[in-house]
Amino acid sequence: MKQFAKLIFLFLALAISVGVKCQPPRGPMAFPYRINADKTVTFQYYSPTATDVKLSAQCEKAPVSLTKNASGMWSVTIGPVKPDIYPYNFIVDGISVMDPANEYYFPNERFKGSLLDVPGDTPLIHAMQNVPHGTVTYEYYPSAEGTTGSLVVYTPPGYEKNTTKKYPVFYLISGTTDTEETFFKVGRANLILDNLIAQGKANPMILVMPNGNVAAQIADQKGGLKPGDPMGRESAEAVVRSKQFEDDLMKNIIPYVEKNYRVVANSQNRAIGGFSRGGGQTLRAAFGNMDKFSYVCAYSSYLTPQEIESSYKYLVDNPERTNKMYKLLWVSVGNEDFLYKQTVEYMDYLKLKKVNFKNLITTGGHTWMNVKNYLAVTAPLLFK
């Protein structure tokens, strides 16, 4: 027994020794960004061997250089910064990297940024507040070509307790290269709905957040190469890819949700909205299935008059019918958005054709700061 005990002791000592040797060398610890009392923000990045480190943040007009100290710690203070959530990353010797000290990241197919959350003096609409909270669930559903699709689903406070109540559904689609997580992790859609519902400004509803890139899902699960993004938002390839998502939405996603969640399954209790590419998918799905959705929200997105004339002419040929079927046709865009001109052209066309819509023009660009605002403004208009 003594010999056995010695062997066990030697084994543990060896394991600990190997584990210690396998640990990476530790240098000075970079802290996550620090928000100062005056709303300035200090960032750090540790790299003794780097020769140039910059901060790229959507609260800044251009990348900002960090300064290196003798221990290899780079730092910079910016601001004051207006309270909001901003994507950011470091550029280290020309390479974009996430902040390794920050656990909150921007989910995306092509890049991974980090998130800076500057709180307001009073809680912002997307902030965690002391109110009843809904539930966020990751779901998998049978999708196109025998693949498995993924959804993020928000159910409102009280959904689990009152098992007889049914709810309206808002299908909410992210932009190009975003994933099903982006409206949740960056757009904070769940917290926005929690707070609006608690304030009595929005009706309780279910949010369904799908991944808009069905082609990438098929390639990933069938061993193919993930396709590049279509060249041009109005190109034939873009329209085909949008139709692919529309088919998945109508044939797979909506039936799955209506089978597995307590929803009111009619057009009066079904809304659809999206940002950027997701907004284009929203409009094509809504205009192609006018009997399925009564509320349509396009954030920083549009369709050209030419596409409407060729594919959805019935929308404008009978504006009285269109205006009766859609309780809300919404358009919003920032005046610095690279899609601003096309979106205004789309609105002018609807106005010319006497199709009713509501709109919001804000400052700023093609950003998730604007998208959160658009969602917070439109959610109270749904299912009224």
C-alpha cells in the first residue's frame, strides 16, 4: 500500500509539473476596456513584439493609434463616448484581431469584432434592467436540401407559466454575413422587448431570428466551399439567394415555429423585419407572400422600382388592396448610410404609387447602433 501511495504521489507530481510547463508564459495582464467617469474609454492590448497597434471602433471616425510602454502594453483613451453599444477591434501590424480581454463579441461569418457597451446615466432601451425577462432558446429545424437550420427564439415573460396563451410572431433577419445570433448578441433584441413590454409600450410577442445565408449552411453541412457574397444587391445571384431563404422561411421555418410554439398562426399576428441583406429578404418574402404578413419592417434596405415592377407589380397596381393588407410597411435608414440614396428612391417610388408606409430617417450610417433604435421604434407598432 505504501508503494502504491508513492506511485500515485509521483504520478500526480508529474502531471502537475507537465501542466505547469504547458501553460503559456504570463506577461502583464491587459484589462477589458475601462469606462471612466467622464465617459472616456481606455483600451489596452498586450504585445511586446508588435510594432504598430490601432483601435478601430464605430464610435470613432478613423482608427486611433495606441501607445506602447516599456513592458509591451499598448493603451489609448478615447472619447467621451456617447452611451451605446459599439463594435470594435484592434489592428495589430495590419491584422484585425478581437480584444482578447473582452468576452463579448460580434458574431459574423467573415469577421469577429468585440463589443464596447457604454451605459447611459439612465438605462438605455437595450440595457439589462430590473424587469421581467423572457427566455432565449437556440433551436434546430429541418431545413433546405436535408440540412439542419438554426434559429434563436425569444419568448416573452410569462410564456412558460401561462401555457394556454398564444402569441404573435416577429421574424427578424440579420444582415450580410451576420448570423442568427447577431440580433440577440449585438442588437440586444431580447432586452429591448423585455423593457418595452415592461413599460407597456409593446405587446408580448415571440421573436424568431434565423440565419439568412442558407447557401452557406448547405455548403457547410455537405462538405462544400462556403459561397462568396453575391456581387450587387440587385444581381441575379442575389435574387436567387434571397429566394432560397424565402423558400426556407415559408416551407420550413414558419411551419416549425407554428408547430413547436404557441403562436396565433395568421397574417394579422405575423410580422417580418430585417437589416441590410435581411431587409431585402424581408421585402421579397413579404411582397411575394402578401397573405402571410401584415407588418413589414425594412431597416437600411430597399427594393428597386425596377424589381418591384418586374416581380411584384401587383403591389403597386392595386395600392388600395396593398394598403388594406399591410397594417405597417416601415422603412428606416441613416443619412450617412451607403444605402441611403437607394432607400430614398424606394420610398419616393412607393409614395408615387400611393402605397402607404411609415419611415424614419436618422443620422449615422449602416450600423447596429441605428438598428437597435429602429427595432425599439417599430416593436411598439406591431400587432396593434
